[in-house]
Amino acid sequence: MNVATTPAPPQAPPKPTWDPRRPQPVFPWLRPTIRIRLTLLYGGMFLIAGILLLSIIYLLAAQAISTGNQPLFKIVGFEKLQVSSDNCPTVASSSLQLSDFNSAIAQCMDHQRQAALDNLLSRSLLALLGLAVIAFAFGYAMAGRVLSPLGRITRTARAVAGSDLSRRIELDGPDDELKELADTFDDMLERLQRAFTAQQRFVGNASHELRTPLAINRTLLEVHLSDPDAPVELQQLGKTLLATNERSEQLVEGLLLLARSDNQIVERKPVDLAEVASQAVDQVHAEAEAKGVEIRGQRKPAVVQGNGVLLERIALNLLQNAVRYNVAEDGWVEVTTEVQHGQAVLSVSNTGPVVPAYEIDNLFEPFRRLRTERTGSDKGVGLGLSIVRSVARAHGGHITAQPREGGGLVMRVTLPV
């Protein structure tokens, strides 16, 4: 739809854009966020330091206990010596020789030394594990506190991505790097808002200023055409000028609507897309009959919150394009409305010329048409789909287009319920 002969300049590959309405992951805590990374960094550093400290303590304790591998004393005689020990039962035997007795005492001391080291190691590991849990929890809490300004910046960026340029971060607190980032972001938003406001004001003022001379031209042309004594050449010229004037008026109205639809819709009311689509069908019914195009489709109730006039413009522009850019014989346009997955969907599909997939993005650019149509086409001024996209975005939705097999397009407008 929106077709032209002038070859379109090569387009750069589309840049990936961040969609604030994208679905959130099923397990958000698995995302490698900065907070998780900082928590792992804090906790990991504490854990490594704790392991090093525990190793040093263990080695020092082992060295201190192992000072002098041999016993500090040796029994050289034990007549009538009786020894009782629960930990070293071997020394309690009365049948031991003196050398065996000294050896048993040395083994018993080595066993007790190792048992003390194992007990120290196990208790230290348990203490380290408990402290690591506390360190990770403390690191997570501190990371969240440190990164809370970034959360405000992210929420503001999401609001701005939804066409609300009036939002500001206004971060309080110490004059650190995060506050500097927030203030810079606020300054950028202020400039963007002024630029967009000035652009919309310029388009609106220019369009309003152009309305008056165009209306005067139309009146003068209609007066001259109503004169029965006017020459045939003058009447033909008048009709041509009247058609050109009408096209200019359509362009002005389109620019006004485009400037208006770029703003976020503040006042919203319940609007049924089925009713909006039916009204649009009624308006293009005569044109469709004249071109031999059948309009069909089932329209189920799909109530959204928005502006009824702008939503009707969505349906009307899509239907007009679908009827005007259709096949010469046995053409049809299918209009459906329904609610899918909690969102209202308006779908307009039609027969028509084959549209290459790489040309889809160009259809939504202002004053852009397909390369197979003359620039001076009487089918429109090249703003229809641009207006549809702007109105959909202003309502928090989006529009997608897909080529049909055999020719034509499938347009789907998705709006939040």
C-alpha cells in the first residue's frame, strides 16, 4: 500500500530497539543484573578472603601444635606404674614393654593433635559458611541500596519510551556519579521535550496557516467551474487545479493529525474497536463498490481505553489503503477485531500487488511509497500508515505488516485492553 515509481534510497539496517512492553523473563532473579553481579563480587571477595584467612590460621595452628614431633618426655622405668586412659586404651595394657609404651604414648599424642586440627577446621568451615551467607545477604542489600538511583533512571526511561517526555528523575542525595548521571538524563529529556514540542508546534502552525489559502483557492475554483459560459480549456484547468488543491488539503490535514497523534493520549475513554471498524467500513463502502472490492470479516467486541476519533482514523486509513491498493478484479478486504492474550487486535488483510518483505518498513515512513507507483498518485499523500503507527504508539500499542502469499498485506494493530 502507499505505492511510487521513484526508487527509494537504500535504507540502513534497522537498529535494535528496546521495547518497554517486552515480556519479562519467567525467573527474573536468574538474570545477570548488576545487582546480582555486585552481590557475587562482594560475597566472592569475602569468601576468598575468608578461605585465605582460614588457611593461614590452620597452617599456624598445625605448626604450633606440631612443634617437636617427639614427646617432651620419655619414661625410662615404670615398675608398678599403672596408667588409665579413655582416649588411648593401648597404654593401659600391663603387658607393654617400656619401648612399646613410649611408642604408644607418641601415637596417642599424634592422634590427639590431628583430632584437634580436624575439629578446628570443621568449626572454622561452619563459621566461614555462616559468615559467607551473611556477607552475600549484606552485599545484596547494599548493592540494592547503591543501585536504587539506577532503578529510578530505568523507570523514567521506560516512561519516556512510552512517549511521556514530561517525566523527570529529580534524584536527591549526595552529589556523586549517579546524581550526575540522573541530572544529565534530566537535561537531555528537557531538550528532547522542547525539540518535540517546537516541532509539533511548527507543524501545527504551518498546517493551520496553509488551511486558509487552500480554502480560498478551492472556493475560487468552484466559483469559476460553476460558470456555464467558461471555456472548456478553462474548466479542464480548473478541475486539475481543484484536484491538486484537494490533495494539498489532505496533506495539511494529515500533517495536523500526525502532529497530534505523536503525543501521549491523556484523556481516555472506553472505545470498542468493532464499532470503530464498522464505522470505517461504512465510510469506504461506496469506494469499495466502485472498485469491485468485497469487504468482509467478523468483528468481535474489543474495548480499549483511548481516543475514539484517532482510533477511527486507524481503521479508516487501513481500509482506504486496502481498498485503493487492491487487484482490478475479484478483490477483497477482510476486517476483523478480537481480543487475544489480553490485547485488542484490529486486523485488515487484502488482496493486491505483491509487496517485498524488505519494503515493509518503508511503508510506515511519511511520504514513502512502494517503487511501483507514481509519486503523484491520487491514492493518497503518503501519510496514512505513518498516522496509523503514530496513533497506535500514542495508545501504547503497535502495528505490524506481513506480505500475503499471492499479493496484498496483513495489517495487525495491537492495543492494550
